[in-house]
Amino acid sequence: MALAIFLFTYVFIAGIRLPFPKLDRPGGALVGAVLMVVAGIVAPAEVFNYSADHSRHAVDMDTLVLLLGMMLLADYLSQAAFFRAAGAWALRKAHTPRLLLVAVACTSAFLSAFLVNDTICLMLTPLVLVVVEDTRLPPIPYLLAVCMASNTGSVATFTGNPQNMLIQGASGLPYAQFVAYMALPAVVSTAVVVAGLLYVFRKELSHQRFDTHPPPPPVDRPLLGLTLVTLLGVVAAFFAGLPMSWSALTGAAVVMTLARRPPRQAIERVDYVLLLFFACLFVVVYGVNKAGWADDIYRVFSPFMSGPPWRETLGFAGLTLVASNLFSNVPFVMLARAWVPTLHEPVLGWHVLALGSTLAGNLTLVGSVANLIVFEAARGRAEISFLGYLRVGLPITLVSFVLGLAVLLAEHAIF
């Protein structure tokens, strides 16, 4: 029954549209969680984490609290016009179509390393559309730069994307150690995205100079200063090893208290649908684990990871890349969290899981929420087909994954 409920939920998580029932991803996850409880697979006490035994807690509250705190901080940065100012500054520095693409990709990657990449895509896409329309440039290369670079940049830290937040909660790895290993693979992967896009669109992007003069946005300097200082304090708390979830939420509370504006706007703009989606997925995957199906799934794939540690690592890396597109990266990470501690080198396994599940998002148009956000925001002004995206995403993802994995393995071999 647990496997049947999981497969039912997966249909909607994968974005498959049925004539009936008409459920989307959050709706499918919610129905799946309810079915797990109604079927008696997961007890209500386990959903609400009433048990003193943490192994019987279905919902990872640390991940949800961390995501909530980072969303609130990102919204205050948005209210202060930080994202528009950062984007406008980067665009003013670019004077050719190719440099503009580099500026867009680097800005997206850098910001996504510290804030949730979905938020960065939501903030940067409208600005990029305005600039490319003013300069009469093709929008597709720049929109791909926003979403693809946001994925590769988010590899660098636990707070870059939701799946890395899940890994942080399950692994307990120090923030500083994770950044030390993942920063260089993130840089290399971003460089591959930039080089790949410049090559694929070499005929559309000329060397001819132009001037971009996006109007400077009105920045709320007091709010911007308060939020940036607080965010630096939060990141310092991460490096100091303090609980990440409560460090982020404490930072949000500090800004909320000192911002001299009602917090309702920031609170209302939190993506509660995403938080509900995560909570329901936790329940569904917990039910699958409790029923023993996660172990059975692992045994199916274990032949690809049998043998010496190097083969196990490569097999797990390949599985992560493929399964993150089949199951979607967040559900797969939820499943794989139970497998990593059984590997010969668990720390390397966590790093491989973060790298593969994130870079897998660049493979297809529906592989990452960031991709969907960008092209939904551009609907009617720029369109790309599934195969059109795959033509670009497949080679860039494979090359960035191979090089990023090679860098990661070299780091572990040296250090």
C-alpha cells in the first residue's frame, strides 16, 4: 500500500497531467500524505513529531524552519530593492551581448550561493527581460543563463537550494566544511554553463558593443543595510556551527523587529505552498521508508554500486543524476538520505548527492523549479520547448557534472 501511495503521489510530482483528478504537485503531495495516515502506515503522532524518539518523526522541522527564515530574509532584501540594484549594476558593466550573458550568469550564480535559488530566479527574470527587449537581443540565452547558473551556483552552500537544506538536516555536516568542498565544483559548473551557452548561441550573440542603461531602482538604504548586516551575521553563525534553522529564523526576527515597517508583507509573501509541499513529501517518503520499500529500492540499484569505494561512488553519482530527473530531485534526496550512511565514504556520498541532485536540474525544462519559474515568468515574451531546452541542457549538464565530480573526488583524495 505504501508503494502504491508513493507511485500515486509521484505521478503528480512528475508533472503528469491527468483528466481526473486534476492535482498539481502540492495537491498530489497533500493527498499522498493524507492517504499514508488514513491507511495506517504513518500515525498522526509521527506526523506531528510527538514521539520522544526522533527516528519516529516524519516531518523534518529543521529544514522547514531554515527555508522559512531564508525566505523572510530574501523578501526583506527584495523590499529594499537589493536584487534590482545588483542586477542593474551587473548589466551596466556589460557592453556586448556576450559580456551581458556572462554578467547575468555570474550574478545569478553568486546570489544563489547564499539565498534560495528559486527566489533569485523570481527576482532577476523580469529585469533581464526588460534589458534584452531594450537592446533587441534574443531572450532565450539570457533566461537560460539565469536558471542554469542559479542551479550551479546553489551547489556551493546548504542554503542555496531546498535539496541541500535536506542534506544538511540529515547529514549534520558543518556548514564551513560543506562550503570548502562544494565551492570549487560550483565555480567549475558555472563556468561550464557560461561556456556552453556562449558556444551554443555563438551566432545569436555578437561582439558588437551597446550601452545598457537600466534605470537605477530606488533603494531603501536603511533596510538594505540592516538586512545585509543581519544576513552576514546569519552566515557567520552558520560557519560557527550554530543551528542553521534557528540562526536563519533569528536573523529574520531581528530584521522584522528593527525594520520600522509592518512585517505582514514579508510574512504574506512567504511561499507557504512550497513549505506545505515539503511537509507532505516528508510524510509520504517517511511512509515508504517505514514500510521498508526504500530499502527494496536501494537493493534494486545496489548492483550498480557494488565493488570498491571508487565504483560505489561513481555508481551512486550516476544514479543521483538519473533518478533526480525521474523522481524529481527533492523526493529523491528524501529517499537517498537513508542510503548515504551505508556507503563506504558517507561524507563524500553527501557531497555527491548534493552535486548530482542539483546539477540534474539543468538537464530538462522540468528538472528544476528554478527553470519553471524563469520560463513561466517569461511566458508570452519568450518560449522554449522541452526538446529545445534538452538540446542545450543535456551537454551542459553532462560536462558540468563530470568536471564537478572530478573536482570533488580530487578534493577528497587530497584533503
